[in-house]
Amino acid sequence: MRARTCAEVFALVLIAALGVACGADPSTPAEDAPAVADVEPEQVEATPAPLRRGCATVELSDVEKEAVEQFVRSRMALGFSVGAAVEIPVHVHVINKGIGVSNGDVTDGMIAEQIEVLNEAYANTRFSFTLASVDRTRNATWYTMSSGSSAERQAKAALRIGGSDHLNIYTANPGGGLLGWATFPSSYAARPTDDGVVLLHSTLPGGNAAPYNEGDTGTHEVGHWLGLFHTFEGGCNKSGDGVADTASERSAAYGCPLNRDSCRGGGLDPVQNFMDYTDDSCMDGFTAGQAERMSAHWNTYR
């Protein structure tokens, strides 16, 4: 067995303790972010444009993050980014406050369409998704859970199914204006119960969270669950998202600014990438480098 470098050993210890940071702090508005007033959890459903996508992990310092990235790159160099096709069982936990879609009780049809959206989005990767189970829970406290809250921990502890290779999706009406969040692959060993994706229920296909109601919040958050950062991670620092074939991007993009070029000499911003913050109708793909990174994370951690 090849001896690990100091950086790899440090990364392993760090990953076990903390997991991987999501990247740019979504609580800090980008220069082109839409201005939105504070929204109480119950008001989100009446607001056509929720605030932002995000992810729930402990933030790392630049030094710590670089150690993790060195470890991932070393695994990729050893061939950990290749492998056979992977079919991921998906368990959907519908958390609601009553009967009807307006109360978060999304339909079986909406769930089926969300799985279709995932399979279409990930068609050029090694990953596909199969609906394994659906359960429904009426709990007003869990329904408005926020990232890192006791309500989130309680809901996941009660509902989560399967091991590290099973995707658990929780639909609810999160507080804080978030469209959704996810854990990273490297977090599973230390906190297996926390693993999974939380989605604002109205972001599923057919929901009322336009322009984020075509299912690509699910695509975006599953990207985090498979190890991807935002395309704007690190701003104009090219190594920010750990992927060579995504152009540098100073900040998150909103709407669909196709000719946006926020980093001089870096090429047009990847605003149509699933890991940006643009409208669902604007998003249309992952790069080959992102597919490779997801594969390396899967083989290493899942």
C-alpha cells in the first residue's frame, strides 16, 4: 500500500471531524443578487422567488480546505474517478403540516417527475436514480426546520433509510429562505444520520417556487451530495471549485445572464451549470470535470 502524505493524513482527520465546506457563504449577498426582505418561514410559500440555494456543512479555513482538496486530487490521480455505472436508491421523506400541496404534501406525480429531472440532468455521468420509497410525516416543527437545527436532526434521525450509498431527500418548508441544502460525501463517516438533501417542497416540478420550480434545486443539491462545490467557489481564483473545465466566476449568477464575464480572461461565466444560482430554466449541464470529481468522491466516501 502506498504511504499517505502528511497532507492526506491531515485531510482524513479533518474530514472525519468536520466534513467539507460548501464554499461561498450564501448569507453574504453577491453583487448581482436580487434584493429580498427578511421572510418568515410561513411566508415563503406566498413568495414566488425564494432566496437562495445552499448547503449545510461546517465551514473550513483556506488551509484546511486546501488539505482536503489535495487529498481528493491524490485519490483522482490513483484512478478513483472511474468505475461502473451507479444506480442510487432514493428515499423521499415528505414532511408536511397537513393535507394538500399548499401544506407541503407533494404528490406522488411531483416526486416521480423530480426523479426524472435528476436522471436527465445526470445522464452524462455514471449516476442514475431510482425511487426506492416514499413516506409522509405531518409535523409542523419539522416542516419549518432550518439548516443545522434540532428539528432537522430529529427529522433525519427518525426518517433516514439506508447506508452511505442511499440518497435521502427531505421535502419541507425550511426557514431562512433557503431553497435547499445538502451534506457532502466526506461528512458521512462522522455524521451518518445527517446525510442527505433537504428541499423546499415547492421547488419540485409543478411547485409554485418559480423560477425555481422545475426540479433543478434537487439537481443542484444532489451535486453537493456527490461532492461538487458551487461554480463561483473562490471567486476568480481558478482552483476554487476544484474543477478545471468550469470558467472562473466572481460571484453567484441569478436569472440567466448568458454573456456574463465576471473574471477577466477567464471566459464567460458558467451560468448554465447546475452548480450556479441561476433559474431552473437556465441550467442545463455538468462538465466532464465535474463528472470526474463526483465519481472520485463516490469511490472514496460512498
